Amino acid sequence: MAYVVAEPCVDVLDRACVEECPVECIYEGGRMAYIQPEECVDCGACEPVCPVEAIYFEEDLPEQWGPFAEANVVFFATIGSPGGASKIGKQPDVPFVASLPEREA
């Protein structure tokens, strides 16, 4: 089972989940965060600290946000499993996320 970050994170990118993660498996894109499923230990620490409730178990992901599961796969197909987000810093978003309309403040 893997956690997935969904649409509510886009253009919010609050770092509470990144700071809470004990294994640094939450990577930052330009507009949202992504969770590396091979590095995640499924502790669930990220889910309750997300201020926009954007983090779901993959099987609990609401249907309208299904494309974000695939976006997560594409993101890590490019960077692999670096072994910690702090090692590589912010990365470009996948085309699906980059093409979304900007969220108004």
C-alpha cells in the first residue's frame, strides 16, 4: 500500500508533511509533494499534519483524484529512489501537474 498526495496540495505545498516524515520519503515538486512508495514505511505521520487533507492511502484516493496516483508513478520513474528527499531538493513536476490551472490565492 502506498500513500498518494492529491490535488488539494497543488499550489499550496505546505511542508508540514515533509517535516513530519521520519524517513524523508516526501519529495517536493514545483507545485506539489510526491511520496516515494519504496521509501515510505507507511507510518501515517504525514496524513494528519496535512492542512489541506491531500494525503490518502492509494486505495482510499477519491476517484476524481485518481490521476494523481499515476502522477506519483511518473515522478518517481524519472528520479527513482534517491534515498531521501534532502539529497536532491526540489524537482520539476510531472507534465500532468505542471499543466493544471494555477490555484487562486
